[in-house]
Amino acid sequence: MATATRIWSALSPRTRTAAAVLLLAVSTLPLLSRQYIGKTQSDLSVYMHGIEALLQGRLYDGHIFEYPPYALIWFLAPYAWAPDDLQGFRFAFGLEIWLFDAAIKAVLLWRAFRTRSGFPDLIPFLVYSLGSAALGHLLLMRYDAIPGALALFGVLALAGGYAVTGGALTMLAAGTKAYPALFIPILAIAAWRRGPSDFRRFVVGVAAAGAPLLLLAAWMPWWNFASFHGTRGLEVESFAASVIWALHHVAGVDATWSLVGTSNELGGPLADALLGPARILWIVSTLAAFGVAILSTLRMTRSTGQTTAPAIAMQMLLTVLAFVATNIVLSPQFHLWLIPLAALMLEGRRNLPPQAVRAAWLTFLATLLVPAFVPHKQFGAGLGGPLTAVLLLRNTLLLYATACLARAAFAILSVSAPSQKPDHEGVRSQS
């Protein structure tokens, strides 16, 4: 590593630019092959039908659509390209997702190249690139890379002094896939610590991006998307389901694995009995992590003045990790929410608590395990024993990562706060 760092630091600006272009090409161009291999996922039909229902005036009122309304923004262009052709829609949509994925890689790569401190600066870019490659079979078939990218760009914009943009991007992400709404209070605290002006501008950005939702509410009951998720069962990839399915193999516990709608769910007496408690555990753990992240952000920004992007990303990842790891639905594409924030955290690994850095690496390792069990020929009918063990390991790593982030947050909370609030100009200079 020391040799690589010396070589890296000795590169001329022109050589470093050429190396950056080569790395970006190597990390993005092979992904385009996914446009031509594999079968079309059923989610793409859901996206197309959502646009059709919008054009017919039936969206959320007579037509069940499971996503917030801003998701439709990202389906409009592919639909306009191929309104009656699923394969054409797949191509256009895949190209759009490819551009978002490439944008994330380009930003992380640029942040690595803007300094000459050493080869390890590439770690965030490499972590995200390898993580998204592991999810390549899903990346171009789901739209989860879009809210993941918007959330990442939102925190980078705020930390870079563009509070209006940061607020607007985060609100746009929340209207695209609801979970980024959990990030808004965390980013609002960071904006407040940076100064009253940044806080006001952040609120303006959130309000501007959120105003269309209020206008849409006058003629479209878009909040009905949440009712779809309230009726979902125990998805096979969730932690509770993986434990039950492991017991099915080891102890003969009665359990069934079947396709319900567009996802596989676990059935049986034990699964039915645990569905309610598992849902309560998910809600409680998410709210608890959210509360701890809020308090930790308040203490962190007050005691150290840290409003750097990696420090804020740590609090964001705590909230979304708890949301994902304990959820009754843990679809593999949810890793696209996690891996950008984990990669960004590793940029600040020297200044974050060691437990937080460990959590980022655990999240990365869990992501690499996903292609072992999906897609797989066993997945449609039920994973065998060895692959169930891999699934259970993935879920355990996510839970352990959540616990590590919680420990990091509590470590921050245990630090005595200074008697005076940090100077805002000093805080601004650190970002």
C-alpha cells in the first residue's frame, strides 16, 4: 500500500486524469452488457403500468401503485421512448439507471482525485463500484439506484455549502422512495450547525421540492401507496424469514416459500405468528435508531463542529440500516440504498469512530454476498441449506453493522459537550 501511495502521489495531473477516465470506463462500461443478458423483471411492468394509470387518471385511485409519486418522474422518459414495448422500455430505463450509477462513481472518483494524499483515497470509489457490480443483475431492473444517488448527492451538496440544492435533492429522493425522508431532520441539524443562513436555505430547498406533493394531493391520493406495504407478508430475504427457513431445514419447522405479487414470501404457522411481532420490531428499531441518530448528530455537531459529508453519512446510514436490517421486507436492491453511504463514510475513516468504520465494511461485505443467493435457480422454489446459511449470514452482518453504528452513536453521545457553541465560520471551514 505504501508503494502504491508513492506511485499515486507522483503521478502528473495529466496522468491522473487519464487514470481517472480509465477507472471510470472500467467500472461503468461492462455494466451495459446487462442490457442484453437476463430476463426482464416484473417490476418493469409495474413501472410501465404506473405511467399508463397516470395518463388515464386512475393512479392511486383504482390503480394500486406501491411507490411515491416522484418515482413516476424517472419512468416517464423510458415510457416516452417505448410506450407499448416492454423490451424498449427496459433498454431506455436501463440506460437511465446506468447514468445514475456512473454519476455516483464519477463523483466518488473525483473526490478521490482532488487530493494527492494517497492511493487509499480510492477506497470509497472501489467499494461502491464493487458493491454495485455485485448487484448488477438487479441494478438496471430496479430504480433504487436513483434515490440512493439523490440522497448521496444531497449530503454532499449540503456539506459543500449548497444548502438549497442539498435540501431539494433529499426531498426529491424522499418523494421518489419514501425512506430518505428519515434523512431530512439529520441534514437539517447539520445545516443549522453550519449557520442560520444554511439552515434557512436548506428548508427552502426542502419546501421547493416538496411543494408539488402538496399540490398533487388536491387531485391524487398519492399517500395510498403506503397501504400496499401494510398488507405485505414476511419476505423470504428478511432476517425473521431467514431464521424460520433455516429452522425449516434444520428442525423441520413447517414453512412455505411462494411468490406473492412480485416478491417471494414465507408462509406457515410460525411465519404467520411472527409477522405481527416482526413488524412491531421493525417500527420500534427504526424509530429508536432514528432518535439516536438525531441526538448523536446534535452532539457531534455541537461538541466537534463536524458537518463533513462522511460524518453526516454515518448518522444517515444508522437510520437506514435499522430500517432495512429489521424490515419484514428486505429486497436485495435495498443494498443500493446502503452502499453509497457506506462508501462515503470510508472517505472519512480516519476521523470517524472505529465502530462506524467497521459498520461500513460490514455493509460492503453483506452486499457482496447477495449474488450468491439471488439470482439463483433455487430462489424461485426455496433456497437449499447452504444458500440459506449465506442468506442468514448476510442478514446477520447487516444487524451487526447496525449495532456497530449504534455503538458509535452512543460513543459520540457520551462525549461531554463544550460550554459554548462552535463558531459557524470554523465549522464551515472544516466541511
